[in-house]
Amino acid sequence: MSALGAGRTAEMFEHGAGRIVKLYRVGFPRDAVEYEYEMNRIVAALGVPAPRALGRVEIDGRAGIVFERAEGATLLHRMFRRPGEGSRFAKEFADLHVGIHRFQVDAGTHPSILNRKTALARNIRNAPQLSNEVKTTLLRHTERLPDGNALCHGDYHPDNVISGERPWVIDWMTAAIGDPAGDVARTLLLFRYGTPPEGAPPDAVEALRRSRNEWSDAYLERYLDRSGMTPSRIEEWTLPVAAARLTEWIPEEEKAQLLRLIEKAMR
């Protein structure tokens, strides 16, 4: 069984006609797999352009989810291969994000969906790189931020959008309800500090290094224009989102950059 793609937490394989299976790494938390399965069922029912979750499996001791196959290449791949059109792709990416945030979710109807602020606070408390004093300051700041009930993807970046005859948004394992400004703040951090996917060719890595600020600016300008959101509203979420990301499976280099961002702002 050859992998169609691989990330830090899972690999994708063909699983019959029109289907793929996402197999998680050994030791990956089963409750996180269950949450992604439930989230995909919810977002598909809402009408969000996301592949349907068709069932759960276990193969060679690894938990997995069977998905409807989304045809096409990721938007990040298209940006890498056609860097001169990166800003145009970034605007399409922003339009899709605005569309996701227009879905309002009733927590009472869907009690399994996480609250974005609650999830951020939990991760901030668990970030080993932060002192108790910094954690306390960030938690107080987070508590003052608006709650909101918009659908937030939680990890919205161009490698999680498949561009084909129709767009598909994948990887809903960190989805939550909350203020869309927090979701935008995370996307901006991923543009500015995120590392390329595992196995990315050198020319793709160079394209990201050279163009990340241009793509980030194009995305933000388009999102603000389409949503009416203000930059200051997004900026309020930057530090809590950066701090929460420190608990994730990301390279140490990226964690170091996020720490520098936090430390500079906290002085």
C-alpha cells in the first residue's frame, strides 16, 4: 500500500474507488481521531465543501478514517508550481475562508464541537516553554476576547485546500466554534512562520521562503475586503494563538520563532 501523501500525524492511502483512508501514526490519540471523524460529519451536513467521512477503520494497529476522495492538487502545490500567480491563489484561498466563517454553529445542537477559546486556553496552560507569569497574562487576555459562534477550521492553510473542479477543505481535526478573527490570526502565523510539508522539494521550500509575505499580505487584504473585519481585531488573537501552537507537533525552529514573537510583545 503506497502512500498518496504524508504529514506529521498521518498518511493517506487509496481505499477503493473514490475513497482514501487517512491512517494516523502509531500512538496518535484515539480521541483526536474520533473528533476529526465527527467534525467531518458535521461540516458536511452544514454544506461546507469538505470530503465526507465514510467510516472508521484500524489497519496494522493504526486508527484511520475513510474519506470520500477529493480530486485535485492542494492549493499550496499550485502556489509552489506557479509562484507568479501566488497572490491570485491567495485571494481565492481568502474567499473560501470567508465562506467557512459564514457558517454559524449552535453549540447546543452540536455539543461535541470545541469552543475555540477553551481549546486555546488548554494549550497555553500546557506549553512547557512559557513561564507561569506569561501563561497567566495570556490566559487573562484570552478570556477577554469575544467568544463567537462561527465555524473555525483551526488549521487553515493552503496545503489543507484541494483545488480541482471544486474546492475542498480537508483536515478538520482542530475545528471549533469561535470568533473568526482567531482563525485568521492562525492562518497568518502559518503563512509567516510555518514550515513546508515533509518531503517538499528544495524549489518549493525556496518559493515559500521568497513569497510567504506576499501571499500573506494578499490573503489578508482580500479577507478584510470581503469580511469587513478590522486588522486590530485579528491582532488581538495573535499572541494566544502563537502560544497555543507551541504544544503542537511542529519543528523546533518554528517554535523558536513563535517564542521570539511572544517574548518581544510581552516586554
